Amino acid sequence: MDPGEFTRMRLEAEAGVATITLTAPERRNAWGGRTAAEYRWALHWCHTSPDVRVVVLTGDGDFCVGADSDLLDRVGQDAGAYSVDRVALPDFPEGTPQQLRRNHAYPLTVAVPVIAAICGGCAGAGFLVASYADLRFADSGAKIASSFAALGLPAEYGLGWLLPRMVGPANAAQLLYSPTPITAARAAELGWVQHVSARGEVVADAVGYARSLARGSSAQSLGVMKRQLFIDSTLDFGEAYSRSVADMNAALRTADFKHGVAALRGKHPPNFLGS
């Protein structure tokens, strides 16, 4: 699927940063099968494009208030039964371990960092999607809720495994157990949000940060570090340590390393977009 075929989101790329914007404000960017498929294709495009170094995900109006309510009604009426739309999806990146070959974990497997820029409401499926981003920036007026307990649901799609590793078991419990939304400031206190922006500034802040990464951080370094954070961290320490040494030895032979050293010697910031 090409970005030009998207109907639920818009993808724009500039200066090494791709911005994915959910574009169904009339439904508060409710999540459904078509949205999930387009998001995966968008990430695949960013992963395979040499011009994209960092991704920012946001929404028009709200970030995403959860699963489509019509879908929830049908599932409830059908005693929990539901069907999955069969849409062709891109494969996982080469080398993705079997345990991460899960649709919702796809953002963790691509080589580019994903930053969620949260505005308005972020709940249910929106909370899930934001949790699978590398980092989360939030508007100071955003309202954030996992929503699962309020719907009689468990932590969905691996969040009971992921959240404790992100914020610790006690903070994960607070995020999951509460039936009411929390503020961006409270989500930051719990460690789920990394930056709180002034009202209306979250996308600009996230894109500005993404551009600083695209320019000043090696894309090769970011890709390897992401693998180390989300894949190697599940290995035993000895294996992870050995892989990091192999990564370092390989990096010493790259043009990015030479560029970084030259910038250090020249006493100026590196520019990996122009290297």
C-alpha cells in the first residue's frame, strides 16, 4: 500500500522526519482495522526510505480515543466474537525475532524511532498505540486513559508485559487499574510521558526534537540502539553484551563514525543528514 492510498491518515516527510497524522477528527480518530493496516504500511515506508530518520505520530484534534464504537457494539452483541479485516500487510523487518512478530509490536521492530505526539483524548487503542512508540510527548491539556478496566477488559496486546518494563510494576498498575483519565503531567510523573508541551505546541515540539535527532544522531546508531533497547534487552546479559561489542566493532568501520569523529575534532555539531 502506497501512502497515496491512505484514507485514515496523512504522511508527510521533510528534513529527515516523517509525520503521520490520523485524519478522522469527526470520529476522534477511533481505531479500526483499516487504520491499523495503514499505520503498519506507513511505518514500513518510513523504515525503508533512506530519507526518513525519525517518525512523529499524531492526530487531527484528538490523538485517538480508542477502538471504533460501532466495532465495540458488534463485539458485545456477538458475545465477544469478531472478525479481522484481511488486508495485505508488509512483512516484518529482516531479523525480527519470532516473539516480536505481532502486529501491535511492529513499531518496535522498525529501525526508525517513533515519537507519539499526544493531543486531546488518548484512550484505549490510542493508549496502546502510544505505548508502543519509543517516546511520548503530550499536550498539557491531553487526557490519557488505558480504559480497559472501565470496559471490563484486561491489559490488551502485551501491555501487561510492556508497561512494567517501561515504568515499573507499581506505575504500570496505576496506568492500567484506573477507570478515569489522567493529565499529561500525571502521566509524566508515572514515567509514561517524556515531555509535556504547552497547549497547542506538542506537534511542533515533537517534530523539533525529531529533527534534532535526524540531524545530530547517526541513523545507523539509532537503528542499532533501538534493536538493543527492544530486542537485545530481552536476552540474557552475556548475549546482549557480546552483541553490543560486535555492533561497536562494526560501527568503527562506517562513514558515520568517521563523520562523527571529524565533527568532534572540528569542534562543531555533526550533520548526519548532509554527511
